[in-house]
Amino acid sequence: MKFKVRFLGLEAGGKSVIILNKEDAEDLGVSSLGRVRVGFGDREVTAIVNTATKLIEEGTVIIYEEVRRALQLEKEGVHVNIEPAPFPTSVYFIRHKLRGRKLTYEEILEIVKDVVEGNLSEIEIAAFVTALHSFGLDLDEATSLSLAMVETGNTLKLDRSPIVDKHSIGGVPGDKTTLLVVPIVASCGMTIPKSSSRAITSAAGTADRAEVLMPVGLSIDEMREVVERTNGCVVWGGSLYLAPADDIFVKVEHPLSIDPLLLPSIMSKKKAVGAELLVIDIPCGRGTKVKTIGEADLLAKDFIELGRRLGIRVQCAVTYGEQPVGYAIGPALEAREALSVLMGDRQPLDLIDKATDIAGILLGMGGIENSKELAVETLRTGKAEEKMREIIEAQGGDPEIKPDDIEVGDERLTVRSEVDGYVLWIDNTNLVEVARLAGAPKDKGAGILLHKKVGDSIKRGDPLLTIYAERSSKLERALELFKEGGVIGLGGRVEMLIHEVRERPIAKKAFSLER
């Protein structure tokens, strides 16, 4: 059937969606959330149907932006052909997994293809993700998912070896380690094409931090040019179409607060950039995804085995994660801190130690002796700063940028201690929530600058932290949450009583989802 096209500028978060009049949908034999094929010229896309009665007249279709772009429609009023789409075979495979059955590579590939091509509804994708969470996926399925996710997206081809990479599973605020590791490793002659994510549940993802210094929305060809010129890059993975199924799965995982695809989602993107040597950073402790060293070691074992199956040599760094890395939290504040460290102006020892440890592991895997010492020396002598400025220029940023050039929020308030003693603990989850209420990561200048960390002595009136925001209303909301408590623990000694429970509490489990 032919339908006249209307645009409303609507987006569906990457899904292909159209709206039909309810009568037209019934004539086609489809219901709301059913599938149709929409054709224009020699182009065709499978779309999910929404129905309406008063919004749209019969014989007309409202096209969402994803469908408009896929069909390359430039103006309203043209006619498209719409027919019912066949039922995807992959739905039967999802039903198998819901019954606890192990899936083959061919079945997983069919599911992933239909996810990427928009042939599955959000309900069906959610069912698949939930089944993986409930029944688990063994290493055979993780391998199949990794390969299928690579096959359905772009890949980076570089005529050099070895290609190295690093990734953190997340959960620790302020972890701007990548902004140091990439230039250290690249300045030592090794190739590190780093694709990174934006924040999902944190106050800043690596792409958010890097974007303060340079453009990160590069194409795969632009990424290749930067890497061939400088040995490294820091780009946003969302613009590269690397393992695009993962971006769709994340949108389902986030509201459900589950992450069954942790291993394949990370490893597929590393395989897609051609990584041969990989360090996985596994932060460990309260407030992180992994609570104990034992759990971290078991996860490391799985990463190493999955890497072996994918042809990637993996080593894991189990790192301390019970407080922020460095002192800055939020895109601009973190970029400023990272640049200051590269320039030798600031010396947050935990950040420097973690970055040089991870860079040292990577360099050592590449056959370089005394690799930790080399990483430290590269940072100390300014070679890493010089390399970072090369990368910034190659990606279209200002290579002369200074920390003071980076703007942070005009609205700010410093919280001071009301007691003498020590900083006993910092709750990462609540600290991130304060930073997000202040506007991070959307407002690049919003965030938190810590003045004290765990173990530091304090006196009444000493500054604990400063909250930055770009709007006073957001600053007030962030301060209100901080005043509710549970962000920083202060005292003269470690107290055995954490808190009293007098009523039936609602258990709220902290959830971190980063890619």
C-alpha cells in the first residue's frame, strides 16, 4: 500500500519507527508494535508500527528521523510503499534462551543482525537481555556474541603491529587515566587507537573528558588518519559504528540495572579496532561493580580466556576503587586535572600511579623492558604532554590549550568540615549523584573538586570539596543531596556503627554501567 509521508522531527533513540492511522494498520493486518517494510525507490527498511486515531489521517504515515535517514527522504508529501514484514526467526532463538537453552553462534548472529537492522522491538530485545541476565552466558556464548557484534559493524584496519588498547569496566568517579595512558604509550612508539564511551551512569565518560580538549566525534576514516599520524587517539565510539548492537543493548540494560553483556560488549569493540594486546582495568572495592579481590580475579580469568578465543592477549589490572581517582570529577574539571598532570603542574599521586602502572603493563606486554620506569619517565620529561598535544591537533583541537583555558561552572560552593579528625570514607555512588545533579556530564563545567581524600587529616573549617555548576538551581539541588549525608565520612576514628535501621528499608543497590 502507498502512503503519503509526513515528518514531525521525532527520534526513537536509534529504532526505526513509523506511525499509522489505526484503520490503515488494521487494513495492513498489523497492530501496534508490529513490523512493516517501508520502501522508497530501491531502499527499504524494517520499522516498528505505532498507531494513532486523531494524530494522523488515513493514507498518511509519520516517519521518524531514523527511517527518514535510512530511506534518504528529503521532503514531505512523497509516497512510500508499506507492507507487513515477516516474523523474524531470531525471536524463536530468544524464546529458546528464555527457556535456558544454550545458543549457537548462528542463532546469536541472527539475533544481533536483527537488533542492528531494527527488526526486533524493544520488548524482544529486553527479553533477550533479561534471559542472558537470568540464565547467564558461558564463554562459548560470550565468544559468539563478541564475534557477531564485530561482524555487524565497522572495523578499523591498520597496517602496523602491535595494536594495543586499555579499558576500564568503570565504577570509579574521576578516572581520567586514559588521558594519560594514551599519550604515554603512543610517545613510546606503540599504537593505541582508543575508542571511548560517553557517561551513562557516571559524571563523565572518557569521551566527555576528551571532548573538552578536542573533537571526539570522528569517522572511522578520520580515526585511522589520526592514529597513523600520531600513534594514538581518543575518540567517541558512538560515531564509529563499532559493534553497534552494544549501543542498543545498553539502552535496555540501563533502566533494568543489569549488565549481562559486560564481557562481549567490551571485547567486541577491542576486536573491532584490531587490538592485539589489551589491559583491562578492574576497579575493586565498595561502590564499584566488583566488591572483592576474589571476584576481580574470577572476572579477570574470564577476560583472559575470552581474549584468547578472540586472538587478543589480555592482562588485567585489579585497582583500588574505594574513592575517586585524582581530585576532579566532571568533564571540564577532569580534563583540566589531566592536562595539568601532563604538564607537571599537579601531582595527584593516585592518578599518576594508576596511569603509569597501566601504561607500564601495556609497554611490558609489547616487549619493552623496565616499562613502569619508562612510563614514569615519559610523563616526567614532558614527552607524554608533547604527544597529547599532537593528538589534540590531529583531532582538530587547539594544541596550545592550557588548564586555565578550560572553563568550569561559574556557580560554585565550597563545603567545609564541621569537625576535627580524618576523612574515613567516601561514597562513590552518592558523590557521582551530587555531580550529576550539579549538571555533569551534560554541562561540561559542572562537577566536584575534592580538597581532601580518605586518610587526610581535617580541622573544623577546612574545605572538603567544591561543587561547580553552570546554573544556580542545579547547584542548590546538588547541595541539598550532599546535606542529606552519606557522601563523605568524617571522624576521629573508625566507628563500628554505620547507621541504625528502624523501619523496613527499600534496598537500593548501586549500579554502574559504562562502556
